[in-house]
Amino acid sequence: MTEEEQKKRKRRSLVIGLVLAAFVVLFYAITIIRLGENVVNRPL
């Protein structure tokens, strides 16, 4: 494997990791928002 191929693979892996992290943050935020509505509106 050439040095250029290694750089491309490393960059591709980094992009995939960032996209996965973005999805995790997105799902976490959506979950907090949806649960937050229920916590605020619950009877005491």
C-alpha cells in the first residue's frame, strides 16, 4: 500500500468516525428533547 493510499484510508476513516459521532449526538439530542417534554409535563 502506498503512502497516498494510507493517507486516503486515514482520511476516509476519520470522516466515517465524524459522521457516526454526529449521528450519536443527533439521536442523543432528539431523545433528550422528547423526554424533556414529558418530564416537564408530568403531574407532581
